[in-house]
Amino acid sequence: MKAFETALTQQLGCRYPVIQTAMGWVSSPDLVVATSEAGGFGFLAGAVMTPQEVDAGIQEIKSRTDKLFGVNFHMFQPGAKEIVENILSHSDRVRAISYGRGPDGATVQRFKDAGVLCIPTVGAVRHAVKAVRQGADMVVIQGGEGGGHTGAVPTTLLLPQVLDAVEVPVIAAGGFRDGRGLAAALAFGAAGIAMGTRFLLTQESPVPLQTKERYLAASVDEIPVSRQVDGMPQRMVMNRVLADLDGASKAGLLLRGIRNGLAFKKMTNASLMTMLKSAWNMAKKTDMTMGQVMMSGSAPVLIQKAMVQGHPDEGVLPSGQVAGLIEDIPTVAELIDGIVREAEQRIASLCGGKEGQGHAD
């Protein structure tokens, strides 16, 4: 259908303008392969991986699909320079990178010269403008409904602002789960949608079933934004751990962050000097304070408790508010097919065709 031929599909080489975002410990090779085979565009969550894990993940995806895909990373993680080289060495199939705390202009240019598209995720107009100035080929804008680190402006207000402010394709994220959302985003002028939580709740997602069931049980008003994990606004499903964090003192949060940061160091086998250097670079090159960076040591350990170990009441659950509207766990192919069919119905009804009211996901 012509409506689904957008700058996103043309430049990323996928059938449908639907991106599966890079969620730490969720966006695995299984999920990326399933998304790409179903006609969407998947990102591997390299930002929580070692360089060796990123390379192995890319190799596995390449061995299982002939489709193009993307890799996510940020420049303040241990081994970032090696990850850049890994991605560049696979530029025959890695079509795009995604990032928040992004590479500098020179590194962006290296990716562009290799034919790898640079697609940062931003939550404010000024960040979108800055990213494009530094060479971004597209931008994903995440409204405040989105999961994990998020801004305060809802998607319906942020999207038109960014569309008016930049000349590159804009992809909408935050609050999307079905064909109605895709049709609406295209009507706004977006090149497509990006979804995280909706893909988390699929059969190919590696998240343990008991954790997925906790997401399904959440209502929209049980997914608030808190600054208590790392000092930055982050949207998560309310549970016992988040309630405890919300009641903790700043000193207690800092101590917890240091303790969990040391636990994460042990898990990743990174040296203390490497961890401290990454923390210092993050504080120096972002608007985070050193205290916030130290607090952020809690996030990886707490997220893994829920997402990897399957203990949703012992960790934190990054989530978009859209989880409160999701009721099933389809395969990725079923999800994307349902989104496309429903979007076709909505667009046809707007164009004077037969009105379709089916809800496909």
C-alpha cells in the first residue's frame, strides 16, 4: 500500500514504517530477527552489551535473516570505541544506529560515510535541532508517554513541533501500540512509528513470562515518572521497589547507586578505572551531575532483576503508559500484521472508503 511507502521504509529498506526500539536486555537478536522478518525495522540493544556481545549479536542476526537492521549504543558505555568499529565492520547489513547520548560530529560522519544512518532519540525540540545539526539522518521523538527516560511533553504536542523545526524524517514514539496510532502518526506527517513496550510484550521478547504478566496487569495510572533511580525522569510500572525508592533519601539513593554500580562492575568484568572513566565522561558531556551518574549505577542491576531474572517485584520495570492498554502477547508477525491491517482500514475510512472498526492487536 502506497501509504506505507515513507522515507523510513525507503531509507531503512523495510516494508512497513514500524521500528522496534532498542530496550536494554529486551531487544535481543531473537526480537530483531522477528521484527525484520515481519517487515519492520529492529534495533539490537547494544548499549547494555560489551563489544564482544555486540559483535556476537550482530553476527547472529546476520546468520538468521537477510534483512537490514540497526544497533543502539551510547558513547559513555565501556568499550564504546570498539563498538563503533564493530558496527562499521558490519555496515553491509547494519543500516542504522540509534542513540541518546550520542557520538560527536566526527564519529557521526564516519557512520554516514559508511552508509549507516544516524537516528537519535530525543524528547525535546532543541535536542532534535542539535542532533540534526550534528548530522542525524532522521530523529525519533519520544513523547512523555514513553517508557524509560522520558520528557514532559506529550507526543501529540512534541511531534508537530519537531516536524516544523527540522528538515529530516521524523519518527513518532510514545503511546503507540496499534494501527490507529500508525495512521495518526502518518497523518501528522511522521515517517513512521517506533514502539518499545508493545514489542516487549510479544512472544519473541526474552522477558520472562512472570514479568510480562506484571506489565499486562498495570493500569495507565500505575506507570508514573520518577527521578529516584538515577536522578533523571524515568517512567516505570509502580511496584514495591519503586515505592521504596520514592521514599528514600538522597544519601540513601547515592549509596544504593554505588553499591549496585559495583555489582554491575562484577557482572560485566569491567575494571573499576573503566567504570569511573565512563562515569566521569558522562557527567562531563551531559547535563547529569556526578551524583546522578553515581545513582545511575542502580538502574542496570534493578532492571536485570525484572527483565532477565524474572523477579518483577525485586527490580524496576521501565514502561510506556501504553502498557496499561495492552492485553495480549502476540508473536511479532501477528503484531505487525495487525497494525498494518488496522492502519489500512483507518486510512481507507478517512479517504471515503469502507469504514473498518476492527482492532487487530
